[in-house]
Amino acid sequence: MKNKVSTRVLLLLLGLLLPGAAGLHAQSYYHHDRSWDFILRGEVDSARSEIDLQMKEAGSDKDPECWYLYGFVYKEMYKRYENTNVQSPYRLAAFNAFKTALTLDTVSVRMQSTRDNMKYIASRFYNDAVSTLDTVNHAISLTCYQYYRQAALLADPKIDIVKKDVEFYLALASTYNTIYGMDKKKNAAYFDSTRNTYARVLTWDANNYTANYNLGLLYWNKGVDLMYDIDYDDSLGMVFDVQDHSVELFKQSLPFAEKAYEMEPKREETLIVLSGIYYSLNEFEKSKKYQEMLENLRKQPKKPE
């Protein structure tokens, strides 16, 4: 009995248990208290068994303290057993428990502790989103990022999440574009994925140079590819259709390339794309103008780094 009292006192001092919770009905919170005892002794498996039993008790699903402890226990299970598993069920269980706790809780001390734990969960989701952002695991990366985003906002509602959104989705669009470039016919769907992802970035930051430039380049390259792939054995009508589609793509590319130029007028790649777009549109004087600007830029001495 002494150990039970000392445990409750310790939890009160840690701010993890409400002052009124020490007098909770012993039978209703029996498994809850045993779970805390096991946690304090580092016996996470036993703590998990007890909190699982507690959550079956009537009313526990409405109690933020029970959800907090459930999240804490499963966070510890994740740390011990699944900290390298990018699809960890324990981490997801902890996330959902802390999320539920925050929706039910009204006690500032415990809510702050919940947010601190959620911040840890968010950091782990973000690390895994970064580590899996490649041509094979990009779907896992996106899922991890979406959980990171939710967790980060729950941990700190004032966080500037848009900055992270722009950073991540630019990298995601680049990954999609790499997949598309591996086999443009087989992976044609990734053209749409690339386009849509860059367009999403522009909804957050209309003046983002990278998104504007890469959208311009994406449309232009698509138009050029169509022109190169024309089979002149096809009917004249089909050839004209392909040419018309290419021209539409060149026109779509132009405002993005011009926007990129407006922001970065001395970037070689922007001048190259603009010259190419205007050439493809048969506007040769404009194409020549940007080509001359490019040549003049290349003649300028390089600034020391």
C-alpha cells in the first residue's frame, strides 16, 4: 500500500496526475494505477497489459487521463521495440491516444505534458518522412509527413507549418518527377503527380521560384517530347492534333517560366527555358532576346564564393 501512495505522490509532483485523481475510486482505476507503477519501474510490457485492461473499463474512453497514460505507454513501447519501424503500430497508437486526450482534456498542466509527448511523436514522423522520401518509398514518406503535420499542429497550434509544407512538397514533387523521367510512357501518371504537387506548393507560396520554374520546365519538356514522338506515318489529322497539344503545353509553361524570370532574372536555367519556349511557339525574336541575355550573363565574371 505504501508503494501505491508513493507512486501517486510522485505522479502528482510530476504534474502527470490531477490533484483530485488520488482519490479516484480504486476499483475503476485499478489497472490505470498499476500501469503507472509498471511504467515507473520501466516494465513497459506489463504497463501495456494493464492500460489495455483499463481502457475496457466503463468510462475510460471518455477520460483524458486514461488516454494520456495509454499514449504514454504506447510511446514507450514504440521507443523500446519499434523505433526503426517507419510504419510502427505502437507510434500510431500513441499518436491517436494523445490526440484523443487533447480533445477531451481541460487541465492545462496535463495538456502541456500531452503536447510535449506529441512533439516527440511529431519529430519521429518527420524524420521518417525525410528518410523514406525516395522513388521506392515515397508513399510511406507522404503518410509519415501527413501524420507529422497533424502531430506538430497538436503539439504547437502556433507553429508555422506552411514553411515545412513547402519544403516537403517541393522534395516530393522532385521525387515524382524523377520517377516520371525514368520512363515517361510507363510512368505517365507521375507527370500529373509532379504537376499537381508543384501547383499545391504555389497555393501556399505563389512566389516560390522552384515551383514556378519546374512547372514551366515540366510543361515545356512534355510539349517537346510530344513533338519528337510524332509518327508521320499517322494521318495528317492525328499529326495536327499532337502539334496542337504541344502548343497548348508550351503556352501553359510560359506564365510559370515568366514568373520565375521575374523573381530570378539572372538565373541561366530560367533564360534557357524561356528561350526554348518562345522558340517552340515560333516567336523567334523573343527567343533570340533571351538567348542573348543568356550569352551576356555567361560572359560576366563569376563572383567569388
